[in-house]
Amino acid sequence: MTSMEEMLLKHQQHLQRQRDAVAYRMKKLAAKQVDITQKTNAVKEKITKKYEDMKRVLDEDLRITLTQLDAEHEAIEKLVEERIEDCYHLTQELDQELSNIGAQVKKQETDIQVNMRIFKSSDFNLQISETLKVTDPDLIQVDDFKNKQLLSLTINLLLFIRSQVPVTKKLFQSYAADVVLDANTAHPKLIISPKGDSATYTDTWQDVPETPSRFDTTLNVVSQQGFSEGHQYWEVEVGGKTYWELGLTYPSIPRKGREEDSWLGRGKESWCVEYFNGDYTAWHGGVQHALPLLAGKSFTRIGVFCSFPGGLVCFVGADTMTPLHCFCTGTFTDNLHQALCPGHDNEGTNWKSLKICDASRSAPVL
């Protein structure tokens, strides 16, 4: 065998080993996929069962409460029926008495007989008086105080349940991040608040120092601190605006020039959701994901959740935890920074600031 043949044979064997390794990796990945599906389904099944248990508990509590109310209603109804029956018997006696008096008048009885009837009637008057007294409807009372207390307890239970759901909100709130915007990265037409918690567009070019990290063509600003592990959640107040973009970015996002890569989501370095005149669009790597089911919907707050170990970026309408879009990156390759763009004035409709909220607390109900 020539040296060339030996070399080709070795190369062939090497490629075969590589192919076997890749095939084995595919097998492991397929097994991992099955394992993830099984684990996800198991969690879904457990959570579904807990919700069914909660429903059974609430249904049983409702049954007990309504049974008690029905029992009290039945007792009061029976008492009312008894009082009606007392009045009915009394009316029959009165009808008989009236009939007797009418007959006496026709027969023109003696004065003694009439006086006896009047005497007996005085006892009858006392019976009438007593019956009217005990059958007074005002004496039959429903326990309104107890019923009000019962209704109040039910309302409190409803408020408690509402405070606990959606459970995703509670989970995300536990990952709330303290986000401070870096004014040294902000486009000169953005005003960053002293606390670094809001960004406002202005037509006036701000007198700010030129830095390598400053965006010079896109109306972006990023956070001071990045993160490279764990879970992060933050919320931005977007109410009253007609144009905004917000998301996450690597520090390597282009800052200068007119290339669209410096826009959020247009390059591989960033992920974002954009809102413009009622339409929502998700962006990453220059790929546009239209979100037509959200058209026309408005939210006071937008939340962004990131799972670093899971390579997940999720956008939600934080008011109701309405899912907007999720990116599954797999693995992040660098630190991530929060990023936002309050947008231009949009013909005078978009002057409001984008303000970072305390994501650990829900928005107040107005």
C-alpha cells in the first residue's frame, strides 16, 4: 500500500469516527428532546391537577355557602307561610262572623241576643289584634348583617385570588432587576433622567460628550450593568406612546454609522419588540416577526423576561401578562444589557417618556 493510500485510509477512518460521534450526538440530542418534553408535560399535568383541586375546593365552598343560605331561606319562608295561614284562618272566622251578623239583622233578633253577640265580638277583637301583632311582616327579618359579612368574605377571597394570579406574574416579579440606564450610551436626542429610570426624546441635540459607547444614529440607550447568569425581569411604562422599542442586547451592538445593525433586533446582538401606530413586531437577527393578533391592543407596561441558562427572551404585556413573543436562543454568548428606544416624535404623538418601573410590584389599579 502506498503512502498516499495509507493517508487516505487514515483520513477515511478519521471521518468515520467523526461521523459516528456526530450520529451519537444526534441520538443524545433526540433523547434530550424526549426528556425535556416528558418533564414539561409532567409539570403541566401537576399544575393542571392543582388548578382542578383549587376548583374543587372553591366549588365545595360555594356548595356549603349556598346550602346554608338555602336553609335559612327555607326556614324564613316556612315562618312566612305559617303567618299567612294564621291570617287565612282569621279571615275565615271573620267571614263567618260577618255572615252571622248579617243573618241576625235580617231576623231582627232581640236586643239581648245582639248584646251577647257584641260581647262575644270583643273577645274576637282581641284575637284579631293578637294575630295582626304576631303576623307583622317587619317582625320577620333576614340576617342582613351576616349576609353582608358573608359577601364581604367572598369579595376578600376573590381579591386574594386575583392578587395571586396570574402565577407567572408572581414568578417574574421574584426575578425583578434593578435597571439603571447609562446616559453615556444614549443618543444625543435622548434625555436620561438623573436616576437613570427614564428616556425622553427631544428635537434638540443635547450637548453631551462623545464616547465610543454612545449611539449616534439610532435613538437607543442601554443599561449601566449587564448580567450573565440567572433570571432577569424588568418592566417599562409605555402608556400613551405610539412608537417604542425595547429589549436586550450584547455590548457588541454597533453604536456608530447608519447601518441598521445598530437598531434593536436588526442584528444578531439584540432582541426586541417594536410598537408603532398600533402594530407590534418582534425582531432578532434582522428577521421580522409580525404579531397580528396583538394589533390594536394597548398596554400600560411591557415586561421582558430573560432566562440566561435557558437562552430565553420573553416579552409580555405586563398589565395582564399577555404573551407578546418569545425568542429561544439556546445559549447566550456574552453579557446582556437592557436596551430601549423611546422613538421619535411621530408627528407630535410620541413625546411621552419610556419609564422603567419597579417590576417587583404590580401597577396600581386606577
